[in-house]
Amino acid sequence: QGIQRGVFEDVSQAAGVILDESSRLTEVVDGILTLTRMDQMRYQVVPVEMGIREYIEDQIERLEGLAYQKKIKLEFLPGDEHKIISDVMLLGRAFSNVTSNCIRYAKETVQISVEAAEDRLKITIRDDGPGISEADLPHLFDRFYKVDTFKQGTGLGLSICKTIVEHLQGEIFVESKIGKGSRFTVTLPFERKAEV
């Protein structure tokens, strides 16, 4: 309306606001659609064998822009190479949601590590941000829940991540203390078993 009525002297600034809000709205709609499909068991998992080291490196590369913008260093500790059979798109979405969340709240560094834990693959993502209170931790993966301290995002990202990880027959945990950052741990089977 401001552009329409000639209120804005700098139209490019208004266009930037429109673009940001459009991106946010697209993210919300896409997130709701993803959750709905998985809730109704309408998402068809496409299992593919992948080398996890190269896969995570590719995912990190996609997040470099956000990290650069926030002046955050991304550290990857790949450990030994492992093969995993999982859904490329879903796993990427879950990894991106958690890691971008850590980037937004980190002070200087986000560290990603991968290792085998018995018969499962363990991916750990740590940040050195402000941490999350004990009161907020139990609700962190609830849909539309936002931590009062941060008041950013839609409250869907981590909920989507949990739903995806469970859909891939894995688990996700978070440990955090105020002033000491947060650590997210995702464990996945090396091969997703077929649904019965």
C-alpha cells in the first residue's frame, strides 16, 4: 500500500521488506505442508545410499551464506567415513533446520561432528550461543513454540526436524544450559527399515 500511494521515497527498501516477508510466508506454508504430509503418512521416503562425510560437507556449503552473514565459523569434524541409506531430501531438511537454528544464535562457532554409535549414526551440532532455559527445553520441538528470549522464526523449524527424524526411524535430543550454548544430537539407523 505504501508503494501504491507513493509513501516510500526508497522503493527498494519496501521491496526488501516484501521479499523478506514473502520468504517467511513461503517457509511457513512449506513447513505446514511437510508436517501434514508426514502426519497423514503421505510422504514417500526414497532411500538412497550416501557417503555421510560428502553429504554433510554439501549441506554445510549451502549454509555458508547464512554463516557469513552472521559472522559465524562452521567447523566440521567428519570422523571416519560411513555409508547410510536414507532419504536425501528429508535428511537435508532436518540437518539444515537444526544447523541454521544454531547459526542464528551462536556467538562465534557452530561445530558439527559425525560418528558411529553402536548400530547407529550420530550427528552432533553444537553452538556457543546463549543457551536455552530448563523451562523451555521440554517444549523446544513443539509446533509453533518460540523461546521467549529469542522471539525469532516461526516456531516450526525444530518441530519439522523432529517429525522428519522420527520418519527416518531416528531420534533427536537437545542439551543446553544458559550461557553455555546448545548441543543437538541426531541418531539414525544406517539403513532405514521398510514400513510393515
